[in-house]
Amino acid sequence: MKIPTHPNEPRRIIKNWNRQQKIAPYLFIAPFYLLFVVFMGYPLISSLVMSLYEMRGFQSRIFVGFGNFTDLFGDPIFWKSLRNTAYFAIGTLTLQLPIALLLAILLNSKYVKGKNFLRLAFFAPVLVAGVFVAIIFNLVYDQRAGLINQEFVLFGKEIGWLNEENYVMPAVILTGVWQWAGFNMIYFLAGLQGIRQELYEAAAVDGANWWQAFIHVTLPSLRPVIAFVFVVSMIGSLQLFDLPYILTNGGEPADAGSTIVMYLYKNGFQFMRLGYAATIGWVLFFIIAVVSIVQLKLLGIFREE
Amino acid sequence: MLCLPIDTDGFPLGKGPMVMLVLFLLSTFFIFGRSEEEGEDLEFWIFANTHYEEYQARVPIFEAQNPSVNVRLINFGGTMHDKLLAAMLSNFGAPDLVEVEITSIGRFLKGAIDEIGFVDLRPRLEREGWMDKLVVSRFTPWSYRGRIFGVPHDLHPVVLLYRDDLFKAAGVEMTEVETWDDFIAAGKKATRDLDGDGKIDQYAIVLDRRTESDYFSLLLQQGGGFFDEDGNVIIDSELAIETLEFFTALFNEHEIATPVYGTWHGDPSNFAAMQDSKILSILAPDWYVGILKSQVPQMAGKWKAIGMPSWQPGGRRTTTRGGTMVGITKQCKNPDRAWELLKFTYFDRPGLINRYETTRIIPPLKAAWDAPIFKEPDVYLGGQPLGELFIQLAPDLPARYQNPYWSEAADLLNDAIFAAVTEKQTPREALTELAKKVRTLMAKDMSRWGEQHDLMKP
């Protein structure tokens, strides 16, 4: 590329340069917009349109308006899947995130040795693909020879973790804790390391003990991180699919392991009810949007300070 | 120095982006503008590893016989059906030939009959006389409204595998069991608390209460089903209700059945229970025997097999479970050539004998059944010639009628079975409610789609 440096340079080059100046920014941002339009914009609009149609076979479709939405709200399996998903989400928020925070606090403590190794050890499960996690835990929950039942069987109960309705979602939640607690721990750890030491020193001067410092210094300082982790974990929980799908062999027994996304998948790919599946997708979108806004509001993220 | 026959300086951002654009255009041309001489390619999609390995070994023979043909075998594993669905929906990218699993075919049959993405093979099968050469009932899972969209890969007859040593220890000679009543009597003797702690240590049979597999096998054995030949829902028939009552009674009344350990019969947990002698028998199709051999080889010599107990003396001693078809898609450019490959992989006697050697799957081609291999003693069954037993049962296989609603129906049937076995509903309530749900679904679709999609219209 030649850059004109002297007034005697040919005019043509200056003209080209000016043209490039105008075009270049658009070319730089074009890949994103192209990809967005092809892989996000078009499918989004297409799925919205699809949710207003019933599709049958590979070519036929008829307009049903909000018929799919009214069908969905009267569908007991959808509600059961929603309940299961909410169960998992609540389990995640109440079990996984406190564990993640606790691990972060421990690893942030000056009294713990081997921090680098422990960080890696706790973080490592997230590097395992969901499919393999499900396969591993299928063995862990094995009714006869599984790691967990090897302990429980001592008390005279051989639990069918993946075979009895009431144990399926707890089994999925525990697996989620194993896989994701270490990942969320990293966020909390980063947040903890960002808290100024002076705040703790000031609290100590005011006579605060460890617990009071945690409540009045650590937690308020971590608020943005907690908000982020809560929202991301909630969205991830609402999109739960691969883990229970493989762990429970498709959500059985009695749809005890069925989630919203699993029900979407079944309708779209197994039952070939694409319009209905698109409707589930949009309902899920609204649920995620509402829950995320409520969470952020409750955590005070929109508050002006 | 790169020399291009155009003004590179005039191109926005210079030579680099222009070279990239040229390469992009060239590669696009290369990918989409392939010459027609490759039209002799046949693409064949497979989802089962064992099938893939078999065809990998045999396809070179076909290619040697047909030098102008180049066969591309692609094994997508479990995701294949979703990929096929996407290819058929977009009307682009489907293979010439494809194998489809029996629980997945229903979704491909939705919509107007002419929109189905497979070629109707009935004219070819009838013209060349193949219908009579194969077990005709095995075409029913792949047929719909008078058309045949696939050729059966297998028969999958079911036998009762049992632990001869443990039944004998309980004083039962299983070869004398003929009916289900006989089996219940034998099962009550063999289901035992061995250590006197009040808990049963060994069950006469293991059955799946999570899914339709065992219940539906029993229903098919009696000539029942979810849908009849004309597409009517018959899952609330007296036959279906009585069968579910029988099925639940094995768990709750007779207490001779244990639910499958883990999530299905092939779960490691289930194999562990077998090795612990907690399970004394299992309903086993031919493919399941293959799985047992590979997963628990240490149990060789412990199993024996008989035909399934019948519902009446002299009644049918088998049923069918599972299955695969091969079909030619409508996107295939050369259906005649694809048909030749189909015949080579599915109707070739030496190939089918070889298939039995590697997978223990009994072929639907009757002409292959007289091969000596089927009479060979099976070491895994203590020398019993299992192939011979399967072949004796094969002509009596029940029909299993296909329907586009099968996927939804099976999903709901799983729930109904579980509700009945766990006594949340009576079998009658569970199946009546189930039938009502499926009929409502079908009626609603019918009212929306009208005559064009009339499921019962041939």
C-alpha cells in the first residue's frame, strides 16, 4: 500500500486512499455483521415466524397464529419440564454458588497451601465435555457398583439414582455442582482479589470480627461478581440439556429428568413439530429475559450510586 | 512478486484482501462446481458402528464389480438421524442411501405422502420378487400407506435368556416352560432371599419399566400394538390393558421381576447385577446377545436360551425388538445405482453370513438361513446353537405397524408404563388416558391439515 507523502504524487493514489478510508471501517466490521445476520438474525426471525405456524413433514406449513402458544400453556409435559428446570436452577443457585464462593474464600486465604494445584483441580471438571461428564456420572450413580451407592448401601438402601423419579433431579444437580462449582469459583476468586485490603483493615479497626467483615465488606464488594455469576448460572441452568439427556437416557423415568430444552429438542427433532419447538424456544427466551432482569434488579445492579 | 492482471492498488486495502477474495472465489467454485463425472459417487450414511465396519470390509468388493462407482460410507453415530432430518428439511445434502433406526423412522413419515423423503421401494421389490424372499412381516415397520420406504436390515427375534445353573438350583427345568403361566410358577421358585435377611437376592426376570421396550415386546407377541394396520390407536384395547396388567403383576403381585438396573438393559449396572446372580433371565433379541458377549464375556457358558413363553399352549414363542432399514432418499441422483448397492449390502448371501459371524444378527433373507454357521454351537451359551433357535422362531415374527406418531406415542407410553408399575394409575387408567391423548393429538392435526394429510388414506 502506498501512502502519498508529497504533493507531486499522482492524484489517482490520493483518490484511492480517500475511497479506502471510507470503505475500510465497513469492511472491518462486516465479518461480524455478516455472521450475525446469517447465524443469528435470520434464524431468530425465522424461528419467530415458525412459532406462528404448524409445520408438518418437510414442506407443508399452515398459519396457526398463537395456537402453538395456547397449546403449550395447556401441555402438562411442558409444565413438568419447566418445574424440573426450575428445580435444577434453584439447586444450582442454592448449592453450587455457595460452594463456589466457599472454595474461592478458602483459596484466597493465606493459610491454604498448594493454591495453584487446588485452583487447577477445582477448575478441571469444566474442561470435561458435558457428554463425558454424563458418562462418568452414570457410573458414579450406578445402582449396583456406583461410587455413591457403595456408601449408601451400608445403610441398607440401594438407591436407583437414575431409576427413581425423586432422585433423578438431585442426581443431575449434584453432577452440575461437580462440573461447574470450580468454574464459578474462578469468578469469585477474581472478585475477592479485587477487594482493597484497606477495607478489611478499617473494619478491623472498627472491631469487626471475621464474619462481620465477610458480611459488611466481602459480600457488598462482590456484588457485581455475584450478580454476574447468578445471571450466567441461571441462564445456563434454564438451558440445561445434554447432562440430563444422557444421564437419564432421554428424561425418563416419567419425564423426571426432562427439561425445557430437552422438550424443545424432542418436539423439533423427534416429533417433527418444528413450529411447536420454536414456540418453546421463544417462551424460554422470555423466561430467561424476565428472570435475568428480576435478578439484576434484586441484586441492585440497576441502582445508581 | 505477485503479479495480477488487474489494478491491485485500486482495490480497497491493497493486494492482501484481494488475494483472499480471489482464493475465496476459487475455493467456492471448486466446492460447488465439481464436475459431473463424480455423479457416480454413492454416499451411504450409517449410525451403527458394527454396520459401518461390516460395509467397510465389503464395499470394496462392490466397487471392484462396478469400477465406475465410488462409494462413500459415512458413520455419524447417534447424531445421524438429526443430520438426515436437517438435510431433508433443507432439501439439500442428504445421502443416496441411509440406514434408519426403527424408533426414528416415524418422524420421517410426517406430512403428505408425496413429501416423504424416501423413494417408494415397493415397485422394485415386487418386480424383482424380493418380497417373497424376505420375512414379509419385517416390511411393516418401514411401510406406510401402502408404500415401502425401506428394506429391513434384520429380524431381531426375541428369546428368553436364562441362567440354567440358578434355575436348576431352584429345582426348575426351564426347557419345560412353555407358557407365561409356567414361567410365573418357575419364577416364584427361583426368586429367592438367599441369606434370610428378608430381602430378595435373585429375581426370576429383569424388565424395563422406564421405557416401552419389554411391555411392547409382550404386546407385539400377541399380535397387538400401539397402532393397527390402518393407523388407528389400539393401545387401550383389552389386549393391551391385560398385557400391562400382566406386566405390572410380575413386579407387584408375583414379585418375580426386578426393574432394570441403571437406565436400560445395556447399562453397566444391569450387567453388574447379572454377574452378581441377581438376575436369572432376560428377554433378549439377537443384537442383545451380541452386546452381552462383548460386555460380559466372563459370563460365557452361564446362559441358555429358549423361545419366549407363549400366551397359550402352542402359541407364538417370540416377538421382535429393534430394527434398522436402508432407504434410498429422493435426493439420490441415481436410484438405480443405489438400488444395486442396497441389494449388495442387504441381499447378498455371503455378506449376510459374514454379518452373522460378526454381529450375531439374523438376516431377513430366508435363502441365507440354511448356512451351516447358524447351526454352529455357541460357546457363550454353553454350546447351544443359538442361531438355529432364532431361525426356528423367525418365520413367526409379529408385524409391527409404523405410524408417523410413533415417537410421540412411545414417549407417552413410557410414562404410562411407569405410572402403572409404580401403582400411580391402574393399567386401564394409564392406557385409556394415553390413548385419549394420542387420539386428541391426531384429531387436532387432522382438523388442521385435512384430507391431504389423512393418515388412514392409502
